[in-house]
Amino acid sequence: MTSINPEPAPPPPPSGPAESRQPPAPPPTNAGWAVATLVAFWPLAFSAFSNAFEVYPRWARGDYAGARSASNRVRRLGQLSLWLLGGILVLVVIAYVVLTAAWISREGSWYDNGLMHW
């Protein structure tokens, strides 16, 4: 009977110092979006600035997912505030057009309220 010698297993990697993992780069604070929130729809600015100020401390503590989540939330709040501002402006324009049309339909007279006809 002949024996087949299996190929020898490759040697294990050399044991050296433990791999040092570099932390990921800190996510952007999106402070610009926080300022846009303050300008566009200020009630959301409290949450936006609170999250913007939490990005770096969370990253420094090693909570990389929390830092990224806070950064993304600031961006979403900024975008939401701009959408809300746009919606409010559209409603104001619609109201202006409706009121102007109503005024024109009354023949454009501010003084003629139907009570003083001589």
C-alpha cells in the first residue's frame, strides 16, 4: 500500500504586534446645514445644532456610528427646513394671488364696501 503524503499546511502568519486599527475619519458636522435650518425654519435649529455639536464628541469616544448618525440627522433637518420654507413661500404666493384676484373681482375699489352709494 502506498501512502500519499498531503501537502504540508502553510505556516501560520508571524505573530507580531497586534494590528492597530485606524479609526475612521470623523464625519462632517454639517454645521452649514444647521445654519440653514436656523435661517429657513428656526424651530428645527435647536435639534440641528444639538446634533452638530455631538458629532465630534461621539467620534472621540469611539461611537463612530453615533457620530455618523448625528451628522446625517443635521443634514436631514437642514434639508427639511428648506423644504418647509419653500412650502410656506408657495402658500404665501398662492394666498397673495387669491387675495389679488378677489380684490380685482370687486372692481379694485377699497372704499366701495357697498354701504355708501350716493
